[in-house]
Amino acid sequence: MKHDKAKSPVKLISQLSVLGALSLAGSVHAADAFDANSPWMLGDWGGLRTELLDKGWDFNLDYVGEAATNLAGGYNNDQTARYSDQFALGVDMNLEKILGWHDTEAKVTITERSGRNISNDRISDPRAGMFSSSQEVWGRGQTWRLTQMWIKQKYFDGALDVKVGRFGPGEDFNSFPCDFQNLAFCGSQVGNWAGSIWYNWPVSQWAGRVKYNITPEFYAQIGAFNQNPSNLDRDNGFKLNGSGTKGTIVPVEVVWSPNINKLPGEYRVGYYYSSASADDVYQGANGQPQPLTPGGAFETHSSKHGVWFVGQQQLTSVGGDSSRGLSIFVNATQHDKATNFIDNYQNIGLVFKGPFDARPKDDIGVGIARIHVNDDAQDRARLANQVSGIDDYDNPNFVPIQTTEYDAEIYYGFHVTNWLTVRPNLQYVKRPGGVDDVQNALVAGLKVQSKF
């Protein structure tokens, strides 16, 4: 779908928002536009928004903008600045209130991404790319997409939860917040390192997920997601048919959400299996290493798999207020060594919410991540250079040897209003793209999150 033809949903909702605000602006009880205590920048539309919520309709328009500049180092150390952003326009529907369907809800979200990324040509060698990204909101095609279109119903007093429609696996499986600007600390990490099969937001696919709450603190879930690479194409943001399907990805996960010393935590352990065929990272189709194979074809495998762990635990509170305090997080993934370019990944970090009495809703975050390249993929690149006889890194036909990339970030989140958070950050990338010949890079960033 072309950019100009897809603007109408945003214009329509914006016009309705303005009309609602103008027509009901006289209400003394409704939050005004730009009220710092309102959850929305445009306010309560003169009370209309609260009225719609009471009837089961929750309209939302969210914005994320991320700026980054290379302060030092990287592949191209000429300083520049890049900006990427995303609008997400959606509606949550409580179908029990709207249609009388017990314990049923639905959601539709359309996203639009635009802008440029500093990572893939300034921070890293364009021949290799950067594994993470200094602007996580960039990627998967700077275009309009149908990101969510699902319905969910609960059974047996909420014990069984069934969800079907279009969404991504990271929405329910291997889930993680996205307050950091560096991709290595944002969202579902499986999708970052097995992105050829696991499509994170904003890409959606036909899917189903079944969750069973075993106890109030413990549940298990399983899903099935249509694995269709054509969904990644910029022109297929609203594609609904299944043409191009290669297989199915099945994630399984158990989640434990305890209160330890009266402080909340969440621990996730999961496994994914892809039924689609996948290329070997080293072996060629004729049994020889791929660089020695005529035509360069890879050996194919009938499936692909991996595992993950996510841990988040609040460690302290401030004066008995559990909305403030220090938390720790850990993420780790391990992937099929025969087929996945990244075979393992880990991160660890700390977040302190409400660091100062005068700023109880601000937060500070710091994290470090390690992204490791499969040894077989490294060997393939070395052999490719031997076969070509090229050993000069500056030769454009040289295949960069990629080993391990490290990413670190520290941010301070200013809770400016209830609808606006601004997070300046500083990032350090050691060995961008895992390439020894690329200088370590220092990046300054700014992340803006707002709800209209």
C-alpha cells in the first residue's frame, strides 16, 4: 500500500478527536488538552473519551521518536544525526460491554514507521551491518502496517485464555519492555537474533495462542504463527492472504510471576520450533563447505529451533512504595547452531524507578549485552576470503569476519507529564557488527514516547 493512500485512518481519527474536543470542551470534569495529569496529550475530549471507555472503546494514538548521533568511532566517524519514528493508531474493544460477549476483547492497530538509522552505515560496516541498532524503532520497512488485528476470549473463570488473529509472537512470548533505545535491550530478543523466522512488532502474521493459568502466579502457553517471509515486504503491510507461506513457528513458554519479599518479578522460559526449511550457515548443498560449492547453494535443514530465558525482579522499594525502587533484568537466547547466524545472546541490566523524591516517576536504566556469531559462520567467511584470494579489509569484495558485538546503554527517563516521557541516553558499541576492524563507537541518543 502506498504511503499517501494509507493516511486516511490517521486523518479520520484526528478529525474525530478534534471535533470531540471542540464540541464538549465545556465540561469542567474532563482533563483539558496538554494537562500534565491526563494520560493523553489531547485530553479527555471534553469527557467523550471517558464516556467511550465506559462503553468499551479505547482509542489510542502513540508516538515514539528516536534521535541518534555518532560522537566517536564507528565505521564512518564523520559525525551526523539520524531520526526515526513510529506512530501507532489503534483501538481496544471490550466486547463484553459492546456486544455482551463474556470475557472477550479485540484489538486493531495500524503503525507507520519513517526515518533513517545511524547504525548500518555510520556505526557498522555496511557489508556486515550492526547486529543491534542504536534506534530500535527503525526497521522492518519504513512503511504502514496492520500490526494487530485479533480477538481474545477467556473461559473457565479466566483460567483458559485463547487469542486468534494477526499479531507477532513477541506480543505474548519472550516479551520484554522497550524503554531502552538500543535494540539489544528492547522487546522480544528471539526476534532480534532469529529474525528470519520470528517477526517482531510491527510485522504481523496469522496466529493463534492458547494460555492456561495454572495458579495466580504461574501459567503455560503455546502458539502457532504463520511463517511467511512475504509479510516483511514494504508493499505487504496489509496483506491478509497466505501466499508465500513457508511453514509454521510454534513457541512454548512457562511464566512465573512471584512476589519475593513483597516485590514483583517475572520469569519466562521458552522454546520455539520452526517447520520451514532453513539453510545451513556453513555447509554447501553438495556436502562441501558452501564457498567451495558450485553456484554457492547451501545445504538445507527441515527445521530450526531455539530456547530463551527472561528474568525481571524488583529488588528494593522506596519508603514502602513498590512503584519506586531498583529492579534487575536478564535476557538470554540460544539458537540452532546448524542454521542460525547468531548462536547465542545475553544481556543484564538495572532499572531504578523513582530515584528522587522530587521526581518519583522518573527512571534510570543501564544495561550491557553480548551478541555472538556462530563459529561455523565465522569459518565460512574466512574460507570465502581464501577462495577469492582477498585478504585486504579495504577491498570492497572482502567478507568481514564477524565474531562478537557488545552493546551498552545508560539512560535517564524524564517523566515530563503522564503522556510524555523523554529519555536521553548514551550508548557504547564495542566491535560493531562483530568486526574487529571497525572502531568501537560512542553514540548519543534521545527517545521520546508520547500518547495522544
